[in-house]
Amino acid sequence: MLDNHIQTGRRKNAIARVLIKMHKNEVNNGKIIINGQSAEKYLQYNPIYINKIYLPFEIINYDISTSNVIVKVKGGGISGQADAIKLGIARILCEINNDYKPLLKQYHLLTRDSRIKERRKYGLKKARKAPQYSKR
């Protein structure tokens, strides 16, 4: 039985399209591939980012060896991309089994972090930084 699930995750300027391919056979499974590279290599072997993307699986004790995760991600930096991937994976797991939803919600994995960089306003150097005030 072949079963595919697709979801999108976003964080800052990063957008991740996550696909989980479910397979019966145990050959060549349990991998997370991001933009054609292994997750560890793409996330520069940083344990913080690697643990972020595996967190939804660990919370619900999901056996990742039964499926492959393929991710296409663009925009933002590595930190935002890791959070976007985490959200996409959590959404897919809810799609696979709705019983996971309360547990994932309890750990705030289904909440989209809407904080983005504030735009620059005219007359200012950055979003809020003003030129130095001169009295005379």
C-alpha cells in the first residue's frame, strides 16, 4: 500500500512543502531528505535544528522507519526553515491520525509562529531606529 501526504509549513520567510511517503517494505526507509540532501547535511549537522525536525515524531512515538519524508524548502535562513519543516511534519501527522492532534497541540507544534521581520519605514534607518536627534 502506497500512501502519500502533503502539507505546508511556514516560519518567517521560509516555506516548506513536506511529503511523507508511507511504504510497507522496510527497505531504504526512515530517511528525511531536504532539497535532495540528507537532513543532517542540509541542516549543517547542527543538533538543535536536527532535533527540531524530529520532535513531532518523538512526541507521538511515531516509527519513522515505515515512511520517507521528502521536503522542498525555500526562503529564509536555516533556523526558519527548520521550524517550517517541523510545522509541516506536525500537520501531516495530524492528517495521518487525528488522535495525535491534542498531543501535538499541547506542545504547540501545530501553531504557526507568525512573527516576521517588521518593514522599514521612510524617514527611519531601520524599522524603528531613527536618525539621531539634534536640538541645534
